[in-house]
Amino acid sequence: MFYKIATVLVSLFFHIKFKITVIGKENIPIEKGGRIIASNHVSNNDPPFVGIVVKGKFTFMAKEELFRNRFFGWLIKKLGAFPVKRGAKDFAAIDKAIESLNEGRTFIIFPEGTRSKTGELGRPKSGVSIIAVRAKAPVVPVFIKYGRKRFRRRALISFGEVIPKEEFENVDVSDKHAVHAISAKIMGEIAKLKDSAPDID
């Protein structure tokens, strides 16, 4: 009940705060089962922003420092967040992501591992591909950008064509080259969305 009420309130707040343009929403898989939303990362608004556009329950990683504030940590946990240790391979967080996908949830991840201060795309980490291979879940590439700061700031979210789970079925997760190749492909699809995204002021 709390989750439903909270997501409605968050959605209302974001639609008041932002003038949102959505491109390619038809690319989001509608069949049951877990799915990965892999997006660039430019703002703390990104996780809830994706969450109000994509239907269903979702989970996402948040840096463990955010959970040190008891109330805020409790709140984001209720909204689907779980902690991750940055700068290290956090296998517990990876297992948690896979568990959520197996439960049929949408898992939001930012392959770059950190926010971009310039809006330019960074190099992807291996976490997204390890999770995709182990969970055998489809990946939807996403690009987000925001206009200049003002009341009802413009925001764009663009969904690319899904990378089907079949592409991960024969990948050996211990093969670093194969894992990095998948991360690079996912990031490449995000880059295509960035290049084709319309200008917003």
C-alpha cells in the first residue's frame, strides 16, 4: 500500500516539476518477467524519473552513503532502492539485483556507475552485463537529459530497442572480454539514443 501511494505522489510531483517528453515507450517489454533498464546518469532525479514512466514495481542500486540517514534510507528502500558499495565489486548487490529480476521486477541500473557532471557518456562498468547474463533478462537502453533549470523544467527520456535475453544465454560470465563486450554494446545503444535525441531548452 505504501509503495502504491508513494509512487503516485512521486509521479504527481515530477509531472508538476517537469514537462516530460517520452520517446520510444513502445520499446519497453510488456510480457511478464524481469527486465533491465540501463540508462545514462546525470541527476539524482533519474531513478524516480524512470520509475514514473515504466509501469510496475522496480528496484535500483543506490550508494550506501545515502542509507546513513535513517529516514531517507528507509524511504528510498521502500521505493525499491538497495545499497551498493561503489569502487568495489559488491557481489551482494549483484545478487540482490538478480533476485529482484527473478521476482519479475524492473531493475534500473546506470552502467557508468556514477553521475556525469558534463552530460557526456562515460565508460561502462561490468555490473550491468554480469547481471544481464546471470539473470537472463532483456535490457532496454535509455537516455535521459534535462533542459535548463526553471519552473517546469523540460526533461526527455528516450527508450531504445530492447536487447533480448537470448543474446546472453550462451555467454560465460567468467569471460571478461565477453562481459565487457556486452557492456560496451549496451553503452553504444545509449550513445545512439543520445545522438538522435532532440534539443530541449
